[in-house]
Amino acid sequence: MISHSIRAVTLATLFAVTMFAAGTSALAASFDGPWSVTVVTRSGPCDPSYRYGVTISRGVVYYAGGGPVSLTGRVSPSGSVTVRVSSGPQYALGSGRLSRSTGGGSWRGQGPNGACAGVWSASRG
């Protein structure tokens, strides 16, 4: 009787964990696909604005362009975004939030001529 109860609790726990993990993956996947990001400098000697593409896959952000750019980033199931972009000694750290089709936030970093900061916006595309 006790071993049957333990087995039932174990199976119920495994089922609950599996359902939670599947739900979390499904939520993170809701941001999957190509995104177009526009970055605007509000302070500092960096380029005034530029646009680039990223791809999100299972909560991981990938740079869709080429060249010597390193991008690491994550999107949580709730849409919270953190990203770091670097090229040589230059870097930018960004954070914000995505909805199903748009998003935005702020960034700060170090450009070739000093510290910079600004905002970013994103749309599916």
C-alpha cells in the first residue's frame, strides 16, 4: 500500500514537472522568429541610430547579420529581455520587454569615443 502511494505521488510529480517544462518552452517559443531592432542613441558620441536583425529561438537571441559582432541574449517566458552586444572593445548592454509582436527598452555601453546610452525598439519582421 505504501509503495503504491509513493509510486502514485512520484508519477504525479513527474507529470506536473513535465507539464510545467512544456508550458515554459511553449511560452518562450512564442517570441521565436526574426525581429528587426532599431537602436537610438540619446547620450554620448555613438552613431545616432541604426537597425539590425536578430533571431530568437527557444528564448535565445542570435545576431542575424555578419561581421565581427558578438551578441548574447535571452528572452524569458514573460518577455523580459537582456542582451550584450560587443565588437572588440566596444559593447552595449540592453534590457527591456517583448510582447508578441513589438518590444522596447534601454541600453548603455562603450563606443569608440566614449560612453553612450539610449533606447531600442523591436518588431517582428
